[in-house]
Amino acid sequence: MANRQLPEGKRIHVYRSGDVHYSGASLVVNPLQVKTLDNLLTDVTSKVEPNWGAVRSIHTPNQGTVIKNLEDLNKRGVYVAAGPKGFVSIPGGYENIGKPLPKNKLHDSQKTIRKVGVRSEHYSVSLYKNGLEDAPVVFKYSSKDFSNWDQVLYRMSEQVKLPQGPIKR
């Protein structure tokens, strides 16, 4: 009886293109189950659950090079799943999602609450819809407004109008 060598699977980590809040999903690409790139795109779509629909291409995270066949995948590789807009780079890179940046490297989009004045207790809050590239909705509050969180969340919900309903605590 001859020894048959089983094909080796590849564990990969996949991020959503342009989504700075998504920490990614890991999956194993088994050549016995995933025979074509289309099969991989279907598996990635079900695992990553993108808000744009089906995953149409897979890219490398740094240059955005398109993966054209399964042999281009690396063991323990990191990739970006893209939809109709294609690959979208993000500040700091996909591999740095969830890792703290040095304070001097924070972008304005990552500073959610900051003091506007020294003597007056005013705050500016930028609210982003997760997974969307829309401009943030900016709210200006005084320290008195934060005494009633329900009122603050109600005001934000009225402005943003999320499809899943009001913002909850």
C-alpha cells in the first residue's frame, strides 16, 4: 500500500476592506474542500459577513495585490476581502487593527471625545457608523449634558437614524 500525502491546509486571517472597526476572521483553506478561488470567495463571504454583499476579490493588506489563485495564499497569511469598491487602504494598516497606537500617532478620526476649551467644560463627540466610510456626525456637549445619558443617547439617535433603531446603553 503506497503512502498518500494529504494536501496541507492554510490558515489565513481576513479583514473587511475599509472597515477599521472589524478585527477580522480566521479560517482554514483545506484544498480538499476549497478547490477553486470562487469556493474560497463563498467561504470568506459567509465567515466575514460583509455589509456590501458578496466578497468579489481578496487582496494583500499592504499593496492591495489581488489574489488570483489558491496557490498565491500563504500559510498564516493576512488578507483583505473586498466587494464592488475593491481594495480600500486604512490608516495604520489592517494588521494594526485593535492594537493601540502611540498617543502622538492617533488620527483625528480616532479621537472620539476631546476638550474644546480649558475653562469651559465643552466636549466634541464624533459618532461613526460601523463599517461605513461616511463622515462622522459631530455633537457638541457641555459637562451638564452628560448628567443624563439617556438624553445624550436620544439626541444622537435622532441625528444618526440607524436602521436597527435607537442607540442603547
